[in-house]
Amino acid sequence: MKSKNDILNIKNLHTSFRIKDHYYHAVEDISLTLKENEVLAIVGESGCGKSTLATSIVGLHPPGNTKVTGEILYKGKNLVEFKEDELNKIRGNDIGFIFQDPLAALNPLMKIGEQIAETLKYHTKLDENKRKERVLELLDQVGIVNPARVANQFPHQLSGGMRQRVVIAIAIACKPKIMVADEPTTALDVTIQAQILDLLNDLQEETDAGIVLITHDLGVVAEVADRVAVMYAGQIVELATVTELFRNPLHPYTRSLLNSIPQADSNNERLEVIQGMVPTLTKMPRKGCRFAPRVPWIDETKHEENPALHEISKDHFVRCTCWKDFHFEHQEGGLQHELHAN
Amino acid sequence: MSFMQIKDLNVHYPIRGGFFNTVVDHVYAVDGVSMEFEKGKTYGLVGESGSGKSTTGKAIIGLEKITSGQIIYEGQNVTNQRRKRNSAYNRDIQMIFQDSTSAMNPRKRIQEILAEPIRNFMKVSPQEEKRRIIELLEIVGMSEEALLKYPHEFSGGQKQRLGIARAVACNPKMIIADEPVSALDLSVQAQVLNFMKDIQNEFGLSYLFISHDLGVVRHMCDHISIMYKGRFVESGTREEIYANPQHVYTNRLLSAIPNIEPETRDERKIKRRAVEAAYKADSHKYFDEKGKVYPLKDLSQTHKVAMMGAERGGM
Ligand SMILES: Nc1ncnc2c1ncn2[C@@H]1O[C@H](COP(=O)(O)OP(=O)(O)OP(=O)(O)O)[C@@H](O)[C@H]1O
Ligand code: SF4
Ligand SMILES: [Mg+2]
């Protein structure tokens, strides 16, 4: 792989939400870099903080009840400290974003063409005619067969797959250096999902953008990611290249996720699962490791006081040490054990 | 031998319009579907959104009015019989949904919710009833504590188990499961799937498993039908469908499933593009001039496909 430049540097990011009188960390001490022309996947189960991480990067968290600390360095500047008007200049221009629900991202009362042109108007110096040209070009680029007709339609007149293409057209309109995509295909049928993922891949080849792809689907990760961060309860538990992560997953949580996927070539009647479940924000252990309750057989003394990511081999990071002692056989006690844990 | 047969099932909805609000057209939600069910087996029904999977399930259980066709249950014609309460058919065929608790009264405690089917279908004393309810909770791996709680107090996986508990209350022969794990996280999904297999083995249940997730379907099902625009394009054993798919639409679905093998993803992308090209180029072989799926033809005793000239020894 050719060496690539870092374009985004996240350091010790904490994002917390206020619930009643307390702030709770939904993202805790995350450090990550994004390189140009790479797809960095963030994967984990519902509530682990994936979307919170995404909204923190683009500065879209609900104000008032949210606290963000740490650094998100872009071109030497810390986005965490940016004011709303500074962020507005960057969002849609340097950083494009795509969310799960395309309908929510589009204005229902505005024609598709106008919505794309609006971004161009805000961020570029193109005149009206040039903008119109560019709109058609963009729609064509995202694989819409009849750009002129679609430009004149409203969002509700399009299928889910087409709407997501329009959202992508808006996201790439200003050739952003970074794209943040939060579950971009979760609401779509598999055939449409495959088309959208291929499209993102093709667009990346043209623009060299770095993509942060957030998903709960490990299949999607395996299809498009270059590197993968596995999140559990607001923290990263494992970080590796995509081939390494699937070939040699180490953290018990990663292994458990991989083992709970129904597989083609396995005749295993039972899917292996790790007991217990992700705690909700207010029930999260506030001290010590958030994963410890899921591996109760591990001796108290073995938990690190401040569990950190360790580089096990080049570019492969795993949190702490519990992976060394973990075996699924502990659970072979079977159904009752597993069910009562929930 | 099958205990239940669905013959040429049709569910059409009228589209009204015009000045007099007359029927101007129909939506062919289910358009001539036939199936047979054997004891202890799982039948998968897959297809993309809007293909008619859920309508098929609901029509079988009587939540949708059948336009034409027949449902034969243990030799009896039970088509559109759902309105007859207390019938054996109503008791023996149950359904669970993507969100099981949406079908439960939010103001009732679990105790009452589980008692409902028992009261409807079994004549038992209050003590018997209570004993059965506790037994049901045990079957789905929950403790008696659940009895006094309300549906919203449970997690997604627990809710699905409660849905299953209610469905199995009166020892059904078959459960129609409409996207039972689609809203769940991977690990919870795995627990519920494991659990569905366990109670199947224990009670000899059959499932009609409706899902858009071909990975889950492959894990669960003995026999699979692929649905498109209200019709089956292909139907066969798990092996026939996954190892020897014949219809281009089946192929297209299969090649779109993400695979957790990053090493081979470029090959998959090439395959996917080839299938997509074939889908466009050869569509006349698979769909008639109106874009309608052809009738199914037998390829083997179990494998059927809807394409031109597909008969054994055909053209
Ligand atoms: N505005 C908010 N106020 C309070 N808590 C919040 C807020 N937004 C998110 N949370 C909580 O923060 C945690 C992380 O949520 P987040 O939406 O980032 O998870 P996620 O990984 O994206 O999950 P999903 O896969 O369901 O989208 C959860 O416990 C969630 O309930
Ligand atoms: S060994 Fe480390 S990572 Fe594992 S549960 Fe204990 S503290 Fe957490
Ligand atoms: Mg999210």
C-alpha cells in the first residue's frame, strides 16, 4: 500500500451528554487518525457511541446538554474549539456527511436540483449556469440515470436508494477531503446497498477523500474498509487493518461479534455469544473497565487499572489483556447460562 | 407428508380513483403463491422490501383478506376462517413480528398478556393457568420476576422472547415469524436464533421465517423461497438455492450479500457486476413483456424456478 498522509487526527476525544444532573461519557478517550484515500470503519452494537463520534467530528451534537473535549485536528486546527460559523464553512465543503435516513437529510419542499445547487452556492463561486451544469454532472456521477428529470423532482418522488444517491451527490459536491458516513446503507435493500458501497468506493478513487464509515454490519466492513475500529461502550477495544481484524481478531468482544454472525460455510447449529449486554449510558461503570462485567471469570487482579490500547503487532491495537485468557468454551454450559445473563 | 398446503394464494388490493372513487386498478401484493409445510421444518421467505413477504404471512394467519386461493390445514379448507374464534387452526398457527410487543397491550402486565391465549384456547383452572405461564417464562429463559412487569420494561431481545412465549403458549404446530430478529443487535440476534432452534427441536415446531437477511435465512431454513413482486422466482432446499441458484434475481440477491472475507472482496465485486449485467441483458428470459415473473417450473422434486424453458428436458 502506498503511504498516505493523515488528514484527520482525533486525540483523546470525550463526548458526554447530560442526563438529569450528571454528564455521562458516550465517547470516552478516543484517539484515531484518518488517512487520505482510506476507509476507516467504526463498528459496534447499538448504543456504543458510533453516531456520537460521527456527530462530534462534524460538530453536530445537540448544544446545551453536550460536552466535547479533546482534539479533532484538521489542517492543524482543532475543530472542537471551532465556533458555529467556522464549522459551517468546513461542513459540506471540507467534510461531507451522509446519514442513515436520507429523507431526514433532504428538505421535503425543495426540488433535488435546488438542494444540490444550494451547497454549491454557499461554498463555491460558480455562477447560476455553472451550478446547474454541475448539479447534472453530480447526479450523473452518483449513478442517476435521468439527471435532468430527477433534478426537477421532490425527495418523496424518489426511492430510498435514489434519495441516498442524492445525499451522496450533496456530500461530494465540493469534493470534500473527508466524508463521514453514518450507517449509509442500513435502511436499504442488499442489492441497493451493494450499489451504494461500490459507488462510494468509485468516488473515493477520484477524490482521494478519507471516509469514516460507521456501521453495525461486519459484512459491510469486510467489503469496503481498509482499517477497522471496534467500539464497545464508548471506547475502542480493537483497531487493526481489515484483513488482520477478520483473520486474527483478539479482543473477546470482537471475537464474540464475529462469532454471532450466521455463516455460510459453517454447519454450526448454535451461534456463539458472549453473555450479558452493552450497559446503557447511566448504568455504565464509572470506574474501571467498561468491559469487565462481560468477562466475570477473569481474575480481579488481572484487569489493568487504566486499560489502554496495546500495539500487539504492527498496526494492530487491542485493549488491555483479557484477550489472552478468553475462550468461548467457558460458555459451553449452554443455553441457560446464556439466557439468564440477559 | 405436509400438514398444511397453500394453493395459489392471491391478495390484491384495489386502487381507487377517479370522480366516483371507483376501483381503477389493483396492487398484486401476493400474486399466485403455493407452499407446503412439513412438521419440524423451517421455511424461509426472502425478498426485498415491498415484495409481498409480510402480506403472505399475514394472509396465511388471517390478518389479510385472501382474494383467491386456498389454505388446507390437516385436510380442512381453512381459507379466510380466521374470524371463527377458538378453531384448531387459530390455535395451531401463531405469528411473531419484528417488534413483538407492538402486538401486546402496553397497559397489561406480562402475566395477563401470557394468560390471554391460554384462556382463549385451553379450558384450565386458574392454578393450571398460572403454572403454564411460569412454565412459558422458563421455556424462554426468563424468571418469574417478569410476571408483574409491563412490555416496555424489557430489552429488544427479551421482548422477542416474550413474543415467542406467547406464541408457543398453546402448543402451536407452526409459527410465522416476520423479521423476528431484524431490529436486534448481532449478539442478541444470535441468542434469539439459538433459542428458536432449541424450542423447535423440543416441540417439533415448523417455522415460516420471513426475512430480508439471506445470511440469517441460510442459517435457519431447510427450504427457501425467493419472492419478487408478489410471486416466487425460485424455491428449493437451502443447498439448491445457495449452491445452485438458477434465477437471475436469486443470483443478484446472493451476490449482493456482504461477506466477511475481505481477501476476496475484489472477486466479489467483479462477480456482482457480471450478475448485474446479466440481469439487464437477459431479463426477457426471466420476466415476461409486462415485467411479470413467469410461472414456476419443476427442476427437481424440490427445486422450482420461474424462467422460460426451465422444464426438465425442456427447450
Ligand atoms: N442527545 C443525547 N442525550 C443523551 N444521551 C444520548 C444522546 N445521544 C446519544 N445518547 C446516548 O449515548 C450513547 C451512544 O449513542 P449513539 O447514538 O452514539 O450510539 P450508536 O453506536 O450510534 O448506536 P446505534 O447503532 O443504535 O445507532 C447511548 O447510550 C445513547 O443512549
Ligand atoms: S482485562 Fe482489561 S480490557 Fe479486559 S476487561 Fe479487564 S480491564 Fe477491561
Ligand atoms: Mg447510530
